Amino acid sequence: MTGMTDHTQLILDGTKIGWHLDRVHAWERGERIAPITIDMALTRACNFACEYCYAMLQENDRKVITRDVIFDFLEDCAEIGVKGISFVSDGESTISPVFADAIRRGSELGLSMAVGTNGLALTKMRLEEILPHLTYLRVNISAGERDRYAQIMGVKPEWFDRVCQNIRDMMEIKRRDDLPVTVGMQMVVMPSYGDQILPLARLGQSLRPDYLVLKHCSDSEDGELGVDYDGYDSLYDKLRAAEALSDDEYKVVVKWSKIEARGKRSYQRCYGAPFMIQLSGSGLVAPCGMLFNERYKKFHIGNICETRFRDIWASDRYWDVMNLLASPEFNAQKMCGSLCLQHKVNETLDAHAKGLVQLTTPRGAAPAHIDFV
Amino acid sequence: MLEPALHHTLVAPSEVLDYEQLYADYQTGLVDRLRGFGAAAECLSLWVPDEDPATSLRNLWDAAAAAGERDIAVYLGPTTTASLDGDEVLGTAARFGVATLTHGRTGWLVEVQELRAAAPVAERRAVAPRARAIVHGVTTTPAIETSAGAIHPAYVDAIARATADVQHDGVLSADAGELMLRVEDHGSTLSLVVDRETHVIRRAAFTDAPHEGVMERFCALVEGVPILDAADHGVARLELSLREHRAHRPVAGIVTPRSADPCFARPQALIRAALADYRAQTGFADWISTHDAGPAAPWRAMSPADREAAVRTVLDTFVAAHDGRPGAVELVAVEIDVRLVLRLDEALLSDGGPRLVFELEQALRDAIDPRLEVVLEEIRDRNRKRRLAVVE
Ligand code: SF4
């Protein structure tokens, strides 16, 4: 039994914005909309040191998200109409002392909660605590072999075994309690990691998560991580072979749309941010993670360690920044790094605003994880 | 430091962990260390403390067991024991192995031997109730109302000025190599002369517009712009150019031509019809506009020294207006021709915050060139290991 029942579709390479037309219409009328999804971290710290980590480009003033801060934040989110909160962003949230409480509190408030993690600190006991409250849990694992894992993710080789065991435990608990949570694995594919695509897809076959997603690596507008987008061409055969390892209960999904975009954007305006904002593990509220660094201070809106989120959201400052991104004075093709989290939402809303597509209520059953656009 | 008396009680574990020190180190590390973060003790690489000491200790024994430790001894100082019940601590510890708790003068020593993962129990620790009632489902605040049929006040003056100086009314004719387009919507027409090679609009004209000033400004803005970009972004530029003050937004949320005022519907319909006609007549099939006009000729023509001087003048005026010390904002570099990297004095920045940088950018754009961008100096990852792993 998996959490993905027959009538729900798991959209891993696309956007679910079409399922939130009420909010799209309010946005078109110029109303102040609450984000549908907020991606955030509970800390900037991480116990890993992955080679491709974007968080190294996101340095900003550190502040500590305490239990009171996160509880206030979650309550504000529920109050203004946020639907889903994912703990991914720029730090490893599972190592925050408030992690488990935040998951539970969010879920009790009716928010859909999700986690992206390296999975190391999720012992079976902690999994028992959090899995019933999660919509999805995704483990970042960018290699299928111990030594390469240690090299790519900057950790001891033994940690590979621990993470694999934790994934087995996740699936055991999910099946035992018939939980609706989706458990996934994610590989950030750099062109130089091609040797790990098939070993990881095979590892997934034995660990049996619901899916393995293979995605591109983002880079800054100046290409500071040195991602060679043309280098992905040579991986296409391996990526297709990995997809072929899918079966009824284990899907291998390649984010083709982003890989094939080669880091390019079809749009200049950023309309997605008001629908989907990001918070740093320092508490910083910014339109997106690519703008966390102090370099982009002009886009920084506030900090939940200092100001209640509902007040930040209702402030002129919030709407000044969101309006700048949506205005002709901003050009995402020139001023942004590659392929941000909001990319698919941006693409869709931009095409809608240009009259190229008409967003209409999608047919059929709502997809899984609908609150994570 | 451990109490000497407690040291004598130790039997099996070779090392006694000082819980309060571990907890403090962990908290500091969360702020000071970015990558490769972990608890100070090797055996606790899986440990995540909790603000609640009872949960924190439970996590500690669980982490040690999961890491394959056989036994562990922890000293709990007075600050920690003050909020704990000894029997409960011992009961929790006993779930993970053979547990003993020794009371010292100021603290406790808890030893667990033959560590094992605790059998799963329903961990449904209640989250402390909160005082505030939650109101669900308030998702929007309404946009500012305008009276039906009237142009929003944000645009009235600029439209009036454009109406008083109409230069783009009428029809056009095309020269060799150019293509003439003429489209109509609700009785208004838009004529464009487009260069077939570059797809750039050479000339634009209109007739019978409900708001002449709107179409006048639109025609002026699209001349010299590729037709695809004019269709995709021309009306948004029109909206911004007609708004009297940038900050005087016609709606509470996001301004788009559609949300701003119905007066933008006509140029939008006309330019889209013109693009469709152009595609039909020429087979033009591009869909992605990457046009960026870049900075205007005066900025492009300036030498680096002239640019620096022009920027300096604006910065000095801005700093003076904000009571900053002379030189409180420095120009560090100019990247990709238009991106100004600035360094701001801490005092000025902490007073004005991000809004100040935002305003500074607007001041530079207004005074020098609308294509200028402002960024501050980057803060780099403080973790040396991480930084060595990338190309600097
Ligand atoms: S388009 Fe740019 S500003 Fe918008 S979310 Fe993406 S990176 Fe951020």
C-alpha cells in the first residue's frame, strides 16, 4: 500500500497552480493574496557539506528560530490562508531542536507539512513522531554508492548506510500504519555525477520509496557553482535508463523540463513569488532563496524572529518587493540565478498573463500534494 | 566541570558527557557553523536536542543507540535537573538499556548500559496550547475601489499630458523591407511598420482611441522595440510610465495592466492582434522574448571615471538626505555594465534596512539610468570546507 492511491497523480515535474484558481483570480484582481506554499528552513546549519549546495550562496544574518517563533509563524500562516509548508530551503531543518514540534503544530493547525532532508538524524523514534503529520518526506541522496556518497555529500561513508536504514524505516512505518505520507528520494544531478544515476535508481528499487526524482542543479546568476548545463546532454541515456527502472510502486522521475531548459527562463517578470515564498533558516523572509544573500538586501522583507509573519505579509514593504518583481523594472532573465523553485509557477502565470494559455479549472481528481504548488 | 564525587561513581563508560555543555555547544553551532555541523561528541552525530530537557535526553539516548554505542553516561547540571523529575528520567532511560541515576550535590549522573533502540511507543507528546484563537480562511484583503468608468487617479495626470501632445495619431505607410500592419479593436486602430529582418517596430500610430493619451504613450513606447516584446511587455511598461508615482499603486496587491485599470485593455488587445497578424504574414515563430533595451546612450557613452562621478553625486545627495556620514555609501564595482555593487556603512544600513537599499536604487535609476541595478557586497559562506569545494 502506498500513499499515492490510484486516483491521485503525483506531479513532480510541473506545477499545481491551476488547482488554485481562486487565488490566481484574486491575484489578477490586484488583491493581496496569501502564499499557497511557503518553503523554509528552521536553521541555516547543516550536518552535511554537499558539493553542489546552493546554501553557500545564501548567507545572511543568522538568527535563531525558537519554538515560540515557529509556533507564532505557523499560527499566522493558518490565519492568513497559507496551505502548505515545506521545510527544505537553505538548512537541514531536522537538526533544529524545534523540528518535530513544528511539524506537529503545523499539522494540528491544518497546514500540510513536508520535509526535504539528508535523512541522517531521522532515527526510527523520530520518524514515528513526525511521519503521521507529513504530506511528504524527501531524502536528498545524490549517489547510490557509499564512497561516492561520502565524496559528493561531504560526509563519512558510514552515514550512507545510516541514511539507507532510515529510508527503510520510513517505508516500514508508512506501510505498518498505512500513512498517507509520500516518501521520496532526490538526486541533485551534476554532469559529473553521471556514474551514480543508475546505482541510485537501483538502490531505490531495493529501498522501495515511493519515488526517486532526478533534478538539475541551480546556479547563481553569475554561475558561481559552475554548473555546466550543456553537460547534461551526455546523461540523457542514463536518465532514461533510470526512468525505465520504475515499477507500480516506485517511480523514477526525471525533471526533464528543467534539465532541458538549460538554466534559461522564458519569462522576465516573476509572478510566482506571492504564491510561493521562501524563508531562510535565519528567519529572513524573502521572495525566494536565490535572494537570501545580503547582496540582495533590497529584496529582504523582514524576519520572523523579530516581527510576526502576519504583519510582515500585510506590510507595504512585502507588497513593494513583490510588485518590483512583477514590474517591467525587473528582468528574471538577467537578474536571477537559474531555475528557481518558483520557475514552473512563473512560467505558467507568465504565459497566462501574456494570453498564451488560459488557466481553467483542471479536470479529474486533484493531484497529490496539492498544497505544494 | 563534573563534580568530583560523580567521577568516582563511573564504572563502564570511559567518558561522561556534560549535557549542559553539549546543549550550549549545539545551540552555538546552529548559528556559528554552516556546513558539517554536528554535536561535539562523536557518538552523538544523530542527536538533536530539544528545548524540553526530557525530550532532549530521550533523543540523546536514542541517537547513541542508533549510532551503535554500547553505553553512555551523562551528567545533568542543576539548571537541567531543576525542570526534571528523576523517576521519569530514569524511566525513559530504562527504555534504552540498563539505567542508573546517581544524585550528586548539584547534579545527576545518568548511565545507560547495554544500549538498544527503544521499542516504539506512541509518541504523541502534546504541543503546548497557545492562547490566541486562530481564524481560518482569511486569504485576501480587498483591492482599493475606484468609481466605475473613471480612470484611476494614479494615471489621470500623465494621460492628460499625453493627450495634450498627440503625435502618433493617423495611419502609416511602409518603405521597402518594412511590413505594414493595421489592426482594429472596438473601432480603434493600431498601425505598425515593422522591419522584417529585425522584427523591430519602426513606427506606430493609432486612430479613434477611447483614451488618446494612453494610445499616444503606447505608440511612443513601442517604437524601436521588437514586436514580440511589445506584445509581451509593452502594456506593462505603459502602465508604469503613466503611473504618476511608482509607489502610488492602483491596487493593494500586484499591479498588472489587467488589475490596474480597464484603460489598458485596448492597447493590449491591439498589440496582440498585431503580433498575430505579423506571425500570419511572415511566419514569425519566436515565442520567447529576451529583449532588454539595456542602459540608454548617455550611460553607455560614459567613461568609467565619469560613471563613478555620476554615481558618487547621487550617493552623496542620498546619504546627506538620510543624515549619514559623508562616504557612508561606497561604490565597490560595476558589474555587467549596469550592476552597481555598493558597500553601506553599518549605521546607515541598520537605520534604514533593506528599504534604504531599495530607495537608493530608485534614486540612481531616476537620476542616471532606469536600467541600473544595485546589489550589496556578497557575504560568503563562512565554512572553509564548503568554500574550498567550489571554484572561488
Ligand atoms: S524568478 Fe527570480 S526573483 Fe522570482 S523566484 Fe525565481 S529567482 Fe526569485
